[in-house]
Amino acid sequence: MTKGYVFDIKRYALHDGPGIRTTVFLKGCPLRCLWCHNPEGQNPGQEIMLRPGRCLEGCSRCLEVCPLTAISKIGSWPKIDSSKCDCCGLCTQVCPSEALEIIGREMTPEEVMVEVMKDFAFYQQSGGGVTFSGGEPLQQPKFLEKLLRLAKKNHLHTVVDTSGYAQFDLFVRLLPFVDLFLYDLKLIDPERHLKYTGKRNELILENLQKLVKLTDKIIIRIPIIPSVNDDKENLNLMIKFISSLGQVGGVELLPYHTLGKDKYGRLGRNYQLLDIKKPSSEEMNRIAAYFKENNLSVLIGG
Ligand code: SF4
Ligand code: SF4
């Protein structure tokens, strides 16, 4: 039986495609974008996350039971070394305050769809549906295909939110069941892409060039990260590349935010973009105007 790892199911989502939607977040991503606000979605399997606000000062129960010595104390609070942890779950069982949780639930497509169908009436009224995001949802291709087939069987509008980093034949296989792709573009220069995401981008750009030949139901999403990709050189390369594609459904500019920053510490990792601030609305408007001057249809936000 096909099963997959899901790390969140968000109901009443308004920024992941048209109308009111449920967004299903699948675990696993080949990229490591330094600004990622869902770091708990990057690793393909389960992992442990700490909610520091719940941890009880003076308690050490989790340290005592961990068979792999993956938990240590920094001052009064525990710190998990994710490279040692095998997600046995013992610490979550002994924690008296539920300060530790396992991220990633193994689910069947049918179980996911039971959750999604709870808001069917809202989808009908608003023109919404279901969005599959992550992580990178194409990292679990069989699971995603099953989910999309079930969604279509239930007459749902479907969106796949992708980094584009996957084998192209997967896009072709999923295409009959996808009503809209939200396709992320970050940087055009492959070396800079490697520096900030951990991977070069030739595959992402080639996949997009091939996908637009098969469908125009694509919205390109660009996160605007000050001092990483908002410079004239990258914006010009972006505009040139997108203009060369032909018909796409539009471009959305997503302002950088730091809402996911605390999750890194809770996962025992470091957040590396500490000095970067959110772009101002003037800066976002300036970039949007620049895209419009170059005849691209653009929106700020999802
Ligand atoms: S889940 Fe990880 S941190 Fe917790 S007890 Fe098991 S190995 Fe240790
Ligand atoms: S068992 Fe729970 S409350 Fe106790 S130190 Fe560990 S995380 Fe904190």
C-alpha cells in the first residue's frame, strides 16, 4: 500500500492557489534554501522538534531516556542533535509537558483525503481546492500521484507547489491531474543558486522551459530575499528568462519573512540569514513595477 510522510495539513489556506484551500505539506526536499520557512519539511523522514515554551526548567527526563545521547542541555534547556537522533520517540513519551513532538506522520492517501474533504463546501463556494506543497511534493512521487488521482476523483481543483527540482517525466506523469503549478524561481545564475540553495539550477530552468510547452497553467513564484536575489543583475536575468518562456499564468513576488526562523533552533539547527531584514513595501513595489515595465503580469504575495 502506498504511504507517505506529511508534516502538516493546513485548512483555510488563502495564499496557495485560488479560493479557499487545504494545503497538504509533504516531507522531503532536495534543496536547502537558506531562507526556508518550513525547515521541518526538508528531511524526508520523521524528526524531533522541541517547543521550548513548554519545557520545564530542571527536568531532564528526555536526556535520561535517549539511547543515542542525542539530547544535551544548553543552560536549562535541552538541545537535540538531529544527526544522532533516529526518531525512536522515547523522549516524546516521557516528556511530562509535551514539549517534544515528532514531525512527520505516515499517512495513506485515503487518510489525507478524509482531512481534505472536510472543507469540500468551502471549495465549492470559493473556487478553491487542494494544494500539495512541502518540502518538495515531487520527492514522494507515487504518494503524490495517488493523492492527485483521488483529488480529481473527488472533483477538486488541484495545485502543486514545486521547486521544479525533479525528473521531468514526473511532471509529465502528473500533468493530467494538476490544474495549476506554482513554480518557484529563486536565482538564474547556477553558481549563486548553488550557494544559497545547495543545488545548481539547470534542471529547474530546463523543466520550466519544457513544462510551458505542455501547459500554460503555471504561476511563477519568486521569493524576494534582500541581498540574495533582489539585485538588478538577477532581476534582469529573471525577466529575460521568463519573457523567453512564452505563455505563463503570471508571476508572484513573495516578500522574505522570518516566521520560520525559530524552527531551526527547535530542530537543533542554525539559521544562517540572521542579518537579513524583510523587504519594505516600497522595495516590493519597485521590483513589481520593474517586472511590469518589462511586460510581465505580476502580483505581490500569493
Ligand atoms: S527520538 Fe531521538 S532524541 Fe528522542 S529519544 Fe529517540 S533518539 Fe533520542
Ligand atoms: S522531558 Fe520535556 S520538559 Fe523535560 S527537559 Fe525534556 S523537553 Fe523539557
